[in-house]
Amino acid sequence: DGRIVQWQFHFMSAIAEQTSRLELHIPVEILSTIQKAAEMEGRSLEEFVIEAAHREAREMLASIEDRPIRLSREGAERILELIENPPEPNAAMLEAIALHRKLMRA
């Protein structure tokens, strides 16, 4: 019927061993399908969604890592030029660097 439900769950980061909240708005019929699949596997909805999303993300990232990057001659020359002579960082880049340093110290 096109209704959307709001659904929240926590997931565990294996590296940092901390939880985070992810909030989703999902059509009711999709949530129902996911719930049925989780029940059939004897897992909680949260466990099922985390595993499925993690598996899909790993597969997508692996497929991208194996894909060669194709550049025109001009594109390759431009990248080499930027590597050899990078531009000065702009305000957004300086802000990102500062945030990165702050987070890495925490």
C-alpha cells in the first residue's frame, strides 16, 4: 500500500567495538519480506539486516577494487600533473584535515 515505516537498529563495529545507530525509512512490504527471511533463518531482524548489508558492501567494494581505471591520455596527464604539482588546499580541505587529526587523536 506504499506506507513507509521508520525502523532503527544498532550495529556493532568489529574494529572499534562500539555501537552506532542507523535509522531507515522502509516501505512496509519490504520490511515484512526482510522479517520473514530473518525468521526463516532463525535470526533477529537486526542480525539479518546487518549481515546482509555487510555482505553486499564487501562484495561491491571487492568488485570495484578489481576494476581497472581507464583514462584518456589527457586525463592521465592531468592526474600526473596534479600529483607532481598539487594545488594549495582550500578552506574545506583544511577543515577536513583538522577534523581528521582531531578524530585520530581521540
